[in-house]
Amino acid sequence: MPVSAEWIRQLPKVELHVHVEGSIRPETVLRLAEKNGISLPATDVDGLRHWYEFRDFAHFVEVYIKVTECVRTVEDLEFVLREFIRGQAEQNIVYTEATYTASTVETRCGIPFAEQLGALQRARAWGNDELGVDIQFVLDIVRGDRPERAMQVMHWVADSLGQGVCALGIAGFESRGTIIYREVFAEAQRLGIPVTAHAGETEGAWSVAETLDITGAHRIGHGIRSIEDPVLMRRLKDEGVVLEICPTSNVCLGVVPLLSQHPLPKLMEAGVAVTVNSDDPPMFGTTLTDEWIRCAETFQWDEATILRLNETAIEAAFLDDEAKRSIPRPSRSG
């Protein structure tokens, strides 16, 4: 039976791959830019949406950094966080693990990490108390940062784990590789820090294999280029590595030409564990709800498939078993 869009909207959902800074709404970007005297290449929402028509990944990163720089105070940050959490609650996303680049916010926005962490914790508490949803944060390393800076981010995670921070991540230009951070991730593994790592998006299967070898990641952000290597595919399946797939993002950045040509169904058929996510929703004109609806229509998913994928997200979350059991489970319609 075809899946009802309304049924998808009402589902209690879990999202594992969404970026806080990439989720700032266009109206808020404009408001913060005006407040803080930041010059943008657009002065209205339509102009920003045109700006978000990305030529390539480098253009996306350029836009992403500029949007981040519009946040200038801890009050700005807390406003952005609350708005993000409200947007998750409006979609009935009951639990989120959101990636947040604290190092960039410190260097480009001038907000010390201790103040950032306070804002993250206050926003999380507000979401729990006022909206009944939970969120934790993945602090990520940016490929290209010095190893010393990456080590500092790792220690931020180690010191705040269980206080609203749930994991260490790594993102940015995959072509820069991950090897220079070997010692950082070795220390993270020694300390028992969960890891999720971007790979296999703009670069091929080699990037996923290298990233797994260096980071010991439990999950891979994107990872769709793994389809190019049968040996890697078997490794993902055998090791239980979960891919955080963001279909519309992949189309908008030219990683795949059309949603109908996305390797997601083939990954599922091969037995690789996958989840569905929104990545940077307003930048790609999507939401997690939209992702589910588009995928259901394109790939002819039934309710059982969606329930199974949502359960995969719950099981892949960086939570203990008791916390996972407490997450509301959706049910079939009728």
C-alpha cells in the first residue's frame, strides 16, 4: 500500500545527521546579518534561495561559513538553537543528534567554547521541558584544521560527554584526508568517545575505507560512494557500520544527478544499515519529513520499510539501551 504523507508527518522520528549552522532559516540569516552588520550577497529570502543554488561542494562550504559568521553573540547562538529545536519538534522529531562545529564558531564568531556549551545545554533543556523533544550534539573536527586544534575539539567532547554532547565528528573537504588526525582519533578511542565521520560523499569509496581505518567510526555521514567498492560494502555490513544518508543533499550538491538514481535502495538491498536524514534543510529546500515523503514516493517504500529505517536510527543513536527504549516508536496506520 502507498504510504500516506500525513502518516509520515505524524510519525515520531529520529534524525542523526543534521547540522545546526546549516539549519538556520533564511529569515533568521537575514535578521542576524542586519543586526550584526554582516554583508550578504542577498537582501531577501528569494535572493538567499538563489544563493543556495550550489555550483559545487566548495560553493556550499563558502555559503555555510558565511551563514555561520552571522552568529556573533551567545544570545544569537541560543536563539538559533531554540529555533532549530522548535523546527524539529514541529516535525515530531523526538530525538536528534545534531552536528555542531564549535571550533568554527569560536574562531569566526568570537564565542568561547565554554559559552557555546552553556547555550547548547540551555537550549537542550528548553526543548525537553517546553517541547518534549531531546537533542544531543556531535562536535566535529574540520578537515584542514591543524592536528592540535582537532585534539582540542576532541578534549571538548571528552569533557562534555553526557552533558548534551554525545560524540566526536569530522567533516569538511574529504580530499584533504583524515590520516593527519590519526593520534586524535586514537585518543578518542582510548577514552571511549563515540565517533561519526563524514566520508564517501564528494570522494569515492577510498575515503570511507580510510576514514574507518583512522577514526574507528561507528557511523559514516553520507557514505554513498561505498557502492563503488564491493569489498567495502561487505565490510560495512559485517562491521555493522551505519550510513547517515541525506538524499536531497546529495542531489543538490551534484553527488547524484536525480533522486531516482540514488544508490540508497542498492545499499539497502546489500544489507548495509542506513538511515535517512536532512543534512542542511533550508539550504537544500528540504526537511526530514520531506526526505521520508520523497523517498517513499520515489522508491515505493511501504510503511514497514519506513518503520524499519526509523528503528535503525534509534538503534544507531549514541544512547544507552534504556534511553533507546524510552524513545517513542511509531506504528503502522490503521
